[in-house]
Amino acid sequence: MTGRMEGKVVLVTGAARGQGRSHAVRLAQEGADVVAVDLCAGIDTVVGKYPPATREDLDETVALVEKLDRRVVARVADVRDQAALDGAVADGIAELGRLDGVVANAGIASYGRAWELDETTWQDMLDVNLTGVWHTAKAAIPHLIEGERGGAMVFTSSIGGFKGIQRVGHYVSAKHGVVGLMRNLANELAPYRVRVNTVHPTNVDTHMIQNPGTWGMFAPGDPEPTQEKAIPGFTSLNALEIPWIESVDVSNAVLFLLSDEARYITGATLPVDAGAAVK
């Protein structure tokens, strides 16, 4: 099937690279125009763990969408900043004419035992990975309602939205919170025919896991962790014998949930996790 998003406009946060870029491109392949938002800068508690996305990364996402003959409006905005998000969404609608879907994908990762995390590391995680999703929803929902066409939102949670994972208690807390927010909005927005769901990936082959900090989590005790050393640990997390999935695997799930094929699916938690949640 092709054209499943024909004529629709979708907001994607964290769109400069990784899963966000993959979502933007996959939706464009199916006919969507895209409002692409990214911070394109580092956050102090994350800098040094893996490199931040850049404006050049966001420009590359724009080029990939335009190569598919789809329109794209790209804005640098921080999901922690409601006014900036509101402006990005307004700019996108002014140029593209409507809003039909939302992918609240922007997120960060950092590491540490829960009781040893400093206040800033904890707060940054919640501000981006939970409050940022709420901000994205707040920026988009009035436009979805005013359009009177229904719509759909997909929030990126994690296998950490289902269960605890050591050394990422702040991440797990935020991702559980995303599920609660999704379930509440699914009820509040049902009268407007706006559906809300979450996707729950296992580790995805992006900058967020391909770095020494994450490798160290999966090769504990090794003073010089590498990807190769970490692969057995990554693989042990999943029921299927793979270390990680690809961004497009998550994008295909996002596409399904945004499309009319999922027209009666709301309030759902969809694992894309190689069986990690049941292991």
C-alpha cells in the first residue's frame, strides 16, 4: 500500500536525525507533509554522553523529505519551551494549511543509579522526555480540534515505559509518565475523534545507544566499553536474538498508528521491542 498519509500534515519533534528523521521520511514516503522540529543543540547533562543533533542534521532531514516531493517546514525549537513550540506549529500550519498528526519523539538519555542522580540530571530528563511531550500535545491539540477532521498523536515511550531498567530510573519514570499522559488524552480527545497512542521500542540503532555511556551499561565493569563488547548485553534484553532494532521498524509502527488503518485504535501501548517486554 502507498499513499496512506496522502494530503495530511504531521508534526514530528526530534526530527533532525535518528528515529525522528526516520519518522519524517517514512511519513513523507506515504504522502505526508511534515513540520519538523528539533533543538539542534546540546543539553548540559547529556553533552559528553553522545553528540547533539545539529542544524545541519535538520537540514538533511528537510532535504530527504523534499527529495520525496513532499513539503516540509523545519524549525529549531526546544520542547521545554512552550512558546517556541507553539510558534513552530503555527508556522507549519500557516505554510502547509492544516495539521492532522503528531509524533512526540524528542528525547534524551543519561545514566546513573536513581539515588545518585543529581537534581539537574533528573529534572532535565523529565523536562524533555515527559513535559516536552505535554508541551507538544498542548501546541498541537487546539489545531487538531479546530480542524474538525479528527487526527492522531503518537508518543514515543520505551520498553522502559513497561518495566524498570537499571541505571535509567529517571528515564523509566518519564517514559511511564508518557503512558499515563497518553491514556488520559485518549479519553479527553475521543469526543473530537483524535486518537492517542504510544510506541515502545527496545534499543534502537541511533546515537542514543551507540556511544560509550550506553555500551558501558551493557558491558558493566569494563573500563573501556565498545559496541562489540556490549552486543551480548544488548541482545540479552530481547526475546528475539538481536541486539537492537532499526529506526524504520519504529517508523512503520508510527505510520500505522497515524493512518486510517488504525482508525479505531486509541489508548494503546504498542511494543516494537523484539519481545523485550515479555522476557
